[in-house]
Amino acid sequence: MSKAQDPFYIVKEEIQDSVDELAKAISVAARDPSWYGINEVELENRRRWTSNARLQVADVKRTIGAGKENDNSASVICRELMRLPNSQQPDISDHYSAKNNDDFVASESDRQMLLLKQQDEELDELSTSVKRIGGVGLTIHEELLAQD
């Protein structure tokens, strides 16, 4: 799947755009805080919130990146575990080892699927929040432009 089709990158771009719009709205309000009925404390709270949102986006990106790296290392581990000992005579314990390895691979696969599902849900929630905040930021921006 290309980056253009990957839902992660689509949502990430939307979130980043929304956070950027919030930063712009904050900088507009910072020019004349009294005009908007806010003070420096409120401006700082808004800046801190936007900064935290950026950090959360970065954390999600790192988590997903780490998940992709873990997929690669897990497949290497699974390949190593699937190797049977080099012996001329098959041993009954080899059969059990292979079965245990198959069970391990299946459980790891299930665990990774669950992690991916949880990450998708968290991204959906984050996307919804950022869209809502982006809408508020755009409304503030449009109102500021109209009042100029």
C-alpha cells in the first residue's frame, strides 16, 4: 500500500493541518489578546495545548513506526524459531518444538492484530478530536478575517 493510500498518512496529514491552523489562530489572537477577551495565561494554555497535540501526533507516529519495526523483527524471530535442529534422526521433541513454534507465531500474530486494531481506534478518536478543534480554529480564523 502506498503512502497516498495508507489511512495513517491521510489522518496524520489532516491532524497536522488542523494543529497548524490552531497555531495560526493562536498567533492571530496573540497580536491583540484584549480584543478577543483573553489574557496571556489563556494564550499560554492554548500554546501548551497545541504543543501537547503535536507531541501526541509524534507519539502515535513513533508507535506505529515501532509497530512496523517490530513486525520485521518478529518475523525474523519466527523464522529462527521455526528452524529445526540439524540432526540426522528426527526426534519426537522436534515435533513438539515445531508445534510450540506454530502456537507462538499464531499468538504473536493475534497480539499484533489486536495492537493494530487498538492503534486504529486511537487514531480515529484523535482524528475526530483534531477535526473538531480544527473546525473551531477555522471558525476563529474566519471570524478574525471578517472583523479585520
